[in-house]
Amino acid sequence: MSELIHHTAAELATALADGSASSVEITQAHLDRIAAVDTDVHAFLHVNAEVSLAAAAASDKRRAAGAALNALDGIPVAIKDVLVTTDMPSTAGSKILEGWVSPYDATPVTKLREAGLVPLGKTNMDEFAMGSSTEHSAYGPTRNPWDLDRIPGGSGGGSAAAVAAFEAPLALGSDTGGSIRQPAHVTGTVGIKPTYGGVSRYGAIALASSLDQIGPVTRNVLDAAMLHDIIAGHDRHDSTSLKHEWPSMAEAVRNANVKGLRIGVVSQLDGEGFQPGVLARFHEAIALLEANGAEIVELSLPSLEHAVAAYYLILPAEASSNLAKFDSVRFGLRVTPEGGGTVEQVMSATREAGFGAEVKRRIILGTYALSAGYYDAYYGSAQKVRTLVQRDFAAGFEKVDVIASPTAPTTAWKLGEQLDDPLEMWRGDLATIPANLAGIPGISLPAGLADEDGLPVGIQFLAPAREDARLYNVGGALEQLLVDKWGHTLLSQAPALKVGAR
Amino acid sequence: MSDISEESVRHLAGLARIALTDAEVTALTAELSQIVDVVAQVTSAVDADTPATSHPIPLSNVYREDVVTDDVLTPEQALASAPEHDGSRFKVSAILGEEQ
């Protein structure tokens, strides 16, 4: 039974199709795994075995009747707590939403249910997705399955750790500046930020509406593609949702071929500031692609120098506005000051008690950036930098099909190490942020282990807007080349977790 | 150097409706000064001729039919998570203070 957890979602789909496993068996195996290791990993904020097993039993019944809804019908999936769900609480990692249950499902969750997938639980995250380590979760950090003393990345450290620890074959994440890709990088897993508008944001508790995007978190590229094919598509509930006929991402992986593919390597995301082991694995991966027929082109994207600064004006500005809805009136926490108070005093006491330090920091910064006298200089200039970043990418994509870089400058750091230095943690997002500013898709997949610490390293590819399939092509091809070279998957090298301790 | 003082942080916290403690005001004043010094680089990175981008993939005229669909919340659903309500409305404490 426990072997079931080590299969990919695609393999589990085959097992379901040929009758060698049932959804109830697969779901129970993952629930058992969660019970065995999640006290240590803390990937999940909420699990309800009864609800998951009922969905699994319904899937088995459909399949027995010859009415499976999708190849992945019956496969369990973990859901980042930023996506609202009607049968599980949704907190976005914040005390201000503790215990809150949404009256509606987020569209990506609806699509999973309509395809028959089995929601396993809600995964931990930095509060309102603000952070790169999950240490800003109000419910305590998630730990990296490769080393429990290290961060699993953020904000979606819970989803990445859940798939890395074999607690779920699939998960959903959200990526505003790297929250899907950076956790994939530090946990040896795969994460995709689709084109902005490719996946509905309806029911995703908004951080920065012009940057947020929902995407797949998995252990391999094909699984991500199959999940992507389910969640993508237009949604009338999201006015930024694209009306685009998406090709099958799974087909792109199955037909992966890099012969003649032009890959740009960004000079600004190479060399100084990057850990040697991160660069070594990156350059090896690029050489491997070149040896297999890809053409490598050096690219300069000068505006990236200002991207992090622009991001940390745009994001707090949008967040300060989005988080105004947590006002103690319609849902969530209400704290009344001693002796009562006006509604404004109640709101202020509630938000003081309900928000953590990083959320307050960013709301105050955003309020500053938007205030009279500063708006043009800060928020206005940041939006202009955004134009420069888009122009740089547009010029780059005239010369190449995809752009490659290390996903992040370092491997996983120790819990607590960067907590006192927000600017240092923010700088770690320099390779992932530009894609969000430009609205283009990005993937991170494992490139190997860093020599100096034996920890996972990811490689990132970016493609023009609406060309997500290119990421699955190059990602699928590189994954296969690396697995052939190593003779195993990267995750099979992760140390075994202590099982059943409690 | 930025012009962030404890007084300006208190003002911003008031606008943002967060009742910061004195210790938080002191800490945030130092942090925000540092952060603003770094992010202020955007002002020298662009010129007046550069257009602003507010949205990565701009769409225009996103309309829907002006009809009520079956996926709007019922009043009961809308009120279900409210800290306090009277069955048809959200209840809050006094809007105005005594001095207003």
C-alpha cells in the first residue's frame, strides 16, 4: 500500500484505469503518509480524511460504471490554503481568517472537483502569501523534507513540501513573485506559474491582483502538465481571465524535443550573488540541452536590475488595497477594544491582532507608496519599470524561444536565518519576480544537488505570454535527459523521513 | 534618505486601520526607512516618456450579460461568517465616536 505514494500521478492514473488500484486505496495511502510524517513536515493546515475518502469512493463508483471524468479522476490533490473551499476552512495562513469556511469554491478547485480529483487538504503558506519561507504563516513554519531544519521555500512551502514528502502526488499553488517556483527549487520538485490570466484567480484570496497566478505543484513535469490542462481556461468570474484556446500541455511533454530550440541565458541572472552549486547545476543543464540540439544565446535584460524594487512597491500597494476587506464586519476575526469602541477602533484592533509582522510591514509600505505626494514617484515609477521589463522580455523573445536562469540564488537556508532581514529575503526573488511583472509563464524543475550542501537546485525557464506549452516542452525534455544521466529522479535521493513518530 | 518618522508611521497605520503598538511603530520606522531607501531606485530608472503598465496583459471591454445568475450568494450565505448580524444586515459598533 505505502508504495502507492511513490508513484507519479500519471502512473496512478494508469493503475486506476487498469484496475490495479482504487481511488480509496490511493487516497488512504496518502492520508496514512500524512499521519506518519506531517507532524514533522507540517505541510498541511487542514486534513479531513472522511471528506477525502468520500470523494475517493464516489470516484471509484464512477469508474466502475465506466464514467470516469478525466484520466486523473480519483487522484488526490493538496490545495494551497489561499484557494477557498466549501468543505474545508481557508485561512491563507492568517489568524484573521482562522476557521473561516467559504460559501463558494475557487474556480481551480471547482475544476478539480469536476474532473473527479480528490482534495486531500489545505497546505501551509506564508500569511497571505507574503514570504519566501513559510515562516510567516500564523500557524508555524513548514519544514523542508530534505532537511527539517531548513525552509521549504515560500509562500507555497506547504504545497511543495507535501509533494516532496510524498504526502500528495499533486498540489495547487499561487505565484505572485515566485511562490510556486522558488519552493520547487528548494524542495527538488516541479512548479509552474502559468501565463497571467491562463488560470482563473476567482476564489484565490488576492495578494497582488496584477501579479497573482494559480498553478501546478508536482514531482515531475508530465504530472504538472496534466494538472495544468484541468485548471486552465476562461472563467467568467475572473475579468482578467484569458479567452484562449490552450493546447494540451501533456502532449507538449509527451512530444518534448529541444532540437533547434533557442534558449536565452540571462547575463543579469548569472554569476555574482548566486551560490556556486546553484550556478554549476544550471550551467551543466544548459550544456546538456546544447549537446542535445538546443541553441544557446546570451541575453541581456538590463531592466531586471530594478525589477525587485518595482515589485516591492507594486505588490505592497495592491496588497494594502486587497487586504482592506479584512475589516471585522463581514467575515473573519473581530476584536473589540476594552470598553468598546467605534467601528473604526474595532477594525484597527482586529487588524492589529489578526495580522502578522510581515503583513503589517507590507500594508504600511503599500499605504506609503500610494499616499498623496509619493504616488507618482514610487508607485508610478514602479509601473514604468514594469513597462521596461516587458520591453526587455519582448526584445529577448525575438531572439530566443525560451529564457533560462537559476530559479533562485541559493539553496534552502536554515529556519530563522533571514527572519530579521526582510530585504535580504526579498532579494532572493530576483530571478522569479520579472515573470510576474511581465505576465509571462515560468517553470522550475530540479537540476541537481549543490556540491557544497547537497541540497536541491532548480532551473527556471520562461516563455512569452500564452506560450506555456514551450515550458512543458523544454522542461519535459530536460527532465528526461537528467533522469537518464543520473539513473534516478532527484527526489529519490532525499533522506527518508522518520515515519510514525507520533 | 527617506523621510520616514515615527509620526508618519502612526499616520500610515491610521490610514491602514492597524492599531500598532509603540514597539511596532519604532521597529517599522527603522525598517521602512531602509526599505524605502532601496525601492526608491525606481525613480531614477525611468523617465517621463516611459508609459506606465498597470496590468500585464491588458483586456478591454470585459462585460457580461446584465442578468442575475444562479451563483450569487443567498443572504444567509453572505451573513453566515459575519462576526455579528441581525438576520438581514451586518451589525457593527457605533460609526461615530462621542466627540463627532
